[in-house]
Amino acid sequence: MSEIIRGDAEAALMERARKVLPGGGFGNVAFDIVIRDGKAGRVHDISGNEYVDFLLGSGPMLIGHGHPEVLEAVQDQIPRGTTFFVNNEPGILLAEEIVDAIACADKVRFTSSGSEATLYAMRIARAHHKRDKILKFEGGFHGMSDYALMSMAPARSGNFPQSVPDSPGIPQRIRDEVLIAPFNDTETALSIIREHKDELAGVIVEPFQRLIKPVPGFLQALRDVTTECGIALIFDEVVTGFRFAYGGAQAYYGVVPDICALGKVIGGGFPLAAVAGRDEYMVHFNRHAVAPEDYATQIGTLSGNPVAAAAGLATLKILKRPGAYEKIFENGRALMDGLTALIEKTGTAAQVIGEPPLFDIIFSKGRVADYRDSIAGNRDPLLAFNQFLRSHGILKGDSKFYVSLAHDAEDIAKTLSVFDQALTDKK
């Protein structure tokens, strides 16, 4: 199997990047690849190398790159106008579709990024309950706001519920406003929530945390205790929304929050995200329906952008068709099952974790139920595995295989062949 070869043009472009971009990149990935184009389940770099794409732009391209119906919708909208800063038809129609699909959504407010969506979700929880503290789970990723970057990927584990900042530049006071609990530890989480119920405005959680499935009963226990204590339950569905099911993880796992954050898939490859939730919370975005001191200001130059909304509508139309999710899950299961079989055949100390639309390999045989379990695996083999895949035409990030509707039998077969070589060659 031939390896990827980089050309002079790509090397020259990367040299230019290093002169104008910190670290020579956009801050998203650690490897030096310059993508030229994408179609369906594959992308090509500037050197002309082809990759089966399991990065999918970090998830938005659930139906694949360059889908003709999405391109048609975008090309139809662009001559009509690319942004207005006021209501537009595609944005209104997309909001209607989200309300119809997502169980917790009475209303929708658009943003441009998932980071904004989670930030505003936490803000309206605080506005409604008139309390300052938020509880999140260690290892939970909720974007780049100061609140979200508490104990997202701590190098050293702290004592629950104390939070640890993951970045310089975060005010010291934020540590006092964010409580941390272990994911999938129902007893500890409920104990912390009940102890601090008079200070907590909301509990924010990825219903599927990075790659870790919720243990049976965990999400329902969070739903029950937040209802009991009068606290908002927020699902961060930026990743899982419209990926695990048309109704998101709340439909897939059967637990409905008060508020959710959506992103990635709903923009069809364009910058678009949203906060969706019950009327009693979403009303805080309506200056005419609440007292001035209860109004949560939310303004975004590109919020509800008509081009992004048109792309999102076209994407959701495709996902609603019979068999779409069955195909995504079929692709994911084929890869997960094939990789698991190769792990067993080669005697590799590893396991596959996740759900069929979103999974990865962890080089550990131990239990993986929370953040501390997930980082206990051997990191070096994972880095080598990822590098081997990229050098043989399989593109993924440092963690996660995002699976798409566009991946076909040839993509699956090639990927499994590279998996076999990666584990057999011991590189």
C-alpha cells in the first residue's frame, strides 16, 4: 500500500502559513496537511493525495462533502444575498425544522459557533434562576468560553467539585463559579448537585461525552435531580445533534433537557449554531416579554446567516429520508466491528469505544467510563496509529472517527485494510 507523498507546492504553502499563523495553522489540528477539495467521503490535499475523510471538518459534513443538493441550495441563495442582520426566510424555516425535530425546543436562537451556543445556554440558565454557578463534568468539551475551559482537559486531576482552568487568561473568579463532577458517577454527581442546589443555575453535560457513552440511568438521574432541585439541565448537542438521530442524543437516549446547544450538522458546512430550549428559558432573549433586568442580550453579525441556513435546511432534508441514519450506523458498525476484530486477531492492548456515528480506538483494556479512564490509556500508540493512517490515506483528528452518510463500501474496505496494516506492522 503506497504512502502519501508531499509535493513542493504544499511544503511552500505551509512555509507561508508558518510566517502568518501562530504555529503555522488555525489551531485545530497538529498535523501539516493543506486540503484542496472534498467530495462525498474523501478529500484531496494540495499535493494531490486522496484521503478517506473521517475528520469531516470536525463533524459538520455528516452527509459528505459537496452534496449536490446542498450546493444547489447555497448557489440559489448567494445571488439573493449573503447576509442581512435581520430575519430571512431560510433562517425562519430552519428554526421551524429544529423545533419540530428537537424535543426540548420550543424556541431557537441562532449563533455562529457552538462555543457561543453553549455560552448563551449557560447565560439564560443563570438569568432564569438568578444564580451564578454552573456544574459541568470533568473532560466535558463545551467550546472556548471561560466557563467551558474549566476542567475540560486538566493535566492534573483536581478534587471534586473544584474546577481547574485549562488556559491562561481565565479570570481567577471563574474557578469559583464552575463546579466539576465525574461523568457517569451518578452518586457523586447527585451529591454535589444537591449540596449546591441553592447556588446552581444549571448543569451542562454532553449526553455522549467526547467518546464515552452514558451508563444506563445516568442521564435520567441528572434529569430527575435537576427537576427536583429547580435547576436547568443543559445538553450540549453541538456534536450529537442530528448525528445520533434526527432528534439528537435526547431522542437517542430518551432523556429531554430544558435547554440544548446545537451546531455542526445544522449549518451544512457553514458557520451556524443555535440555542434551543423551553419557553420559560428562551423568553429571556425577548426584550418585550421580560423585565429589563431579565433580558439576556444576544447579538451576532452572522447569526441566522441565510446561506448557512439554506445549507442546513438542505442537509436536514437529506437526513430525514428513509434509510439515512440506518446507512450512517451501518458504516460505523462495519468500521467498529472490523477494528475490534483486528485488535483481537493481533492481540493489541486496545479497545474501540463510542457509538457507530462517532468512535475511536483507545490503547487500553481498562474500563473507560469517565475522563480519567480515557486518559489512562497509552497515548504513544494512538499517536503512531493516527500518523500511520494519515500516511496511508485515512484522515482523522487526534481523536474520533466521524462517520458520514457519504462513505461507501470502497471507503470502508480501504479503511479496514489500513487498520489491518497499522496493527499488524506494529509501526
